[in-house]
Amino acid sequence: MSEFLRERYEEVDLTPGQGKITATISIGLGSLALLGSFCFLYPELFTTPEFRAFYNADVLRIALFIGIGIGFTCGFFSVFRHQERRYGIIGMVLACMAALIGSGRLDMPPVDGRSLYAGLDYFILTLLVLGLVFIPLERAYPKNQEQKTLRGGWVTDMKYFLFSHVGLQLISFFTVIPIQVFLHDKVNIGFQQTIASQPLWLQFIEILIVIDLGSYWIHRAFHEVSWLWKFHAVHHSTTQMDWLASSRLHVVEILANRFVGYLPIFILGFSPSAVYAYLVFVSFHAIFIHANVRFRFPGVRWLIATPEFHHWHHSSEDEAVDKNYAAFLPIYDKLFGTLIMPDRLAGEYGTRASTQVPEGVVKQFLFPFRRG
């Protein structure tokens, strides 16, 4: 099935006037609306506890039915323009299913406690926001003008994106909880209060400095330790860079990075507001530096990681291998001798020539555990 999806729905030509754009929008919005309707029906199972207090049922109801309406309309037009009418019909059917399921219960009842859940709401909202921001941005200022929106590998990357958002509770269970259990009686409360009392902007800068130092070394270890490289090679296996490519991460690497990130936050006791500001920034920034954009940012690129900086990290060119490890601050690469920033943009991406990562999420998950 995965092979069929890759062959059928990747590298799709979305030239206007063929009905393919409306078909894509219809199926995409229809699918998200269907998932959203399940969030209304079973909020205790499919919504993120931290987000529930901020939801407004009336606003969400309007947003859901706007999405359903757009999805159905695009599917209707696609039926008359696309060579294969079934795609428009599929989008219309998805929209109708979402309307039928969503109309059953739309009051978003309060949910007590923190039961087992899947963050479908987190996935839907994040995908919508990021798609609306980055797809037009990449179309307007592309680094690689020939690269398609539905480029090769997007199906695989979408599966990684789904897991990293829906599986948020699972990831937290293996990172946050062990840190809290091990360090709950070992932290200095007075020191943490001093840290938390600082201005938010100062705490934000301190979080960047501290976490990026740890991230630099864990990232470098994933490159330079052979058995760790197999996990990180999954991330480098994409040969076309865009905003969705940032999601391609082996679960072992996700857990390692989250652990390294959460550890100093918990020990130092930064205020929740500063931590949330950092999390919002890092979520957006990590996606931006993978985007297919041609921005150079003269001057700024030496102070904070830019798409140009990180694209060189993903480059398969000999001079770029094992360079630019920093997530935010290139100064760490300068200090530790791993900085590269030629006066041109990277042209080729992928893993080292000696590493051949298979296609597909399951095969990539198993890849690091295989001998040889």
C-alpha cells in the first residue's frame, strides 16, 4: 500500500486548470475535517489536555463547517476538471462523512483528568497552520523552483508528522516523566525561583543558549558515533528539502533530543511562560530551516541558524558532511570547528554515499537495528 501511495501520489503536477489542485484541497480538507469531527465526539480520547481550556466550541464549530464546505466545493469542481473524477468524489464523500459525524455532538464537553489520549487536535491545527504558511512561502520564494509541492517522499514525511503530533503523550512519557521522577528531590528550589524571577526575554535567551549547547553535542554524537548515525541517517535520507522534511526523525532520536531539551529546563526551573515561548519558537524555527526557500539573511545568518545554514548540514556534498550541527546558534559550530557557510546555496541532499536508508516508515524504523 505504501509503495502504491508513493508511486501514485508523489511528484504530482499541480499546474492550475487541471483539477488537481482542487482535488488535493478537497481530499486534504475532507480528511482533516473527518478527524476533527472525531475530536468533537470523543474529546477525552483525541484532544490534548493542555489545549482544552483554550478551545471555544462555537469558533471550532464554524471552522469545522467552513473546512467541510470548502472541501466539498473543491471536490465538486474537481469532478468536472480532473481526468480522474474519483478524486473529487472521494473528497466530497470525506466532507459529507465529516458533516454527518460532526453534527452529532459539537458542544466539546469538559474532560476531567489526564487519561490516555491521542493528540489529533494538535496534528490538525499544526498541519493547517504550517501548511497555510509554508506552502505559499515555498511557492513564492523557492530555492529549488522545479521541486513540486507533493514532492518525492512527502507521504513518508506526513506519516512522521502524524506520529510526532498524535504520539505526543507517548513521547512525553519516555522523556518528561523519567526526568521528573529522577530529579524531583534533587533540584534547588531557591535557585529555580531566582531563575524564574528574571525577565522573560532574558530567560528565553538563556534557554536558547543552554539547550542549544546540549543539542549541538547530542547532534554531533548522532553523526560521529557509528551506531547512533544509523538512527540519524533516517532524517538525512530525504533528497528534497521542504517544511515537511523536518518531521522525518527516528523515534529514538526524537526521545534523545526531547530528553536533552527537557533536562536543563527542569533543573534550572525556567518559568512556564518562557518555556512556552521557547517551544513555540523552536517548533516554527525547526520547520523554517528545512523549508525550500532561497532566503540568505546576510549578517543574521551568522547569529542564528537559517535555511541556508541548515541546508548545508543536509547537503551530501563532500565539504558539507558532518558540519553545522547547531539548531539555533552557529557560534557553537564556529567554536568547535564544524562551521561551513560557502558563498552559495547547497545543491544536493541526502546521506553519505556509504549509507543507504530504505524507503518507508517501517523499514526506516528497523534500519538502525539491522546488522551491517
